[in-house]
Amino acid sequence: MLSFLPRTRRRKWLLFASGLLAVVLAVWWWWFAHRLSPAEQQFVGVWHHRETMSWQTPPGEALNIVTIAPDHTCRFIPLSTATGRPFRPCLVGHWRLTKGVLVFDWNDGLIARIRGHLPEKWGGITLDCLTVESITENKLITRKQNGEPAILLRAEEDPVEEMKNPLPNRPWHTSDG
């Protein structure tokens, strides 16, 4: 095909064509790999879930805030409903939807993220996985890894900001607050 070119020019041309093809493929992958599927788009937003934090000192009820962003990043904050303060620092990570399971990966760094895809017996990291039972515009019904149901409600506004200045009739507003 390129026999009419001298050998050195042929190599340069093939290197150039290979490099150009690699760049085109990388741009194509980057453009389409980060797009959300229609199923994933339903999960984007701020969700909240009430839970008793019996392992905390002192134990109390928490309002778990989960923010799921369209760039596959997520944030988890367990707030005390009594004080409005976090039980622990905010977790920041990545999320994905795989075969009806919402997976939260709170591990930092590329190596930890790769290990998150490996089975535990091969050195993989345990991830937070919620089996999705149903999702509507305002309600997400899931099942935790231990089998307990978890019902998350979509927040109209960011509950973290609202707890700083709560208004009546908000699902995260406490009567003693």
C-alpha cells in the first residue's frame, strides 16, 4: 500500500497515523465513557435517609445525606438530627450503577479504585453496595448488603444548608431544632 514511499518515510507515516488514531480513540472514549445512561440519570441529586447510629457515642438518630453527581462523584454526610452536626467527616468518592446495584467507592487514589473492582480474595476492597429495588422521581428503595431495607428520599434543596437554618415542614427538620 505504501510501497511507493521510502522505508523511513513509511515508518514516520505509520507512526503518525497510529498516533492520530490513538488520539481519536481516546477522545471518543472520554466523550462517551463519562456520559450517564438513562438509568444512571435517575439517581443524580441529593438524597436523604434517617437511621439510628447506635455505634456512635452518644448514640442518636442521624440524617444521612447522599449527594450523587452527574460526573460519577458522590458525597456522604451523616448528620445528627439533634445538633445538626456531622457524626463524622464527609466521605467523598465515586459511584456507579452495575446490574441493578448502586456501588459507592469511598477509596482515594487510582490504585485503591482499581482494587475496588477486584474480588476480596484477590485483595479487593469492600465497597458500599445498595441493591436497587425501585426508584421513582422522589423515592429510592434499596437493600443494604446485610439485607436491611434503606429508603432514600430526594431532597428538594440541599439538607446540609437547610439544617443550618431549618424551616418547618421539611423532612429533615427536627421539632427540637
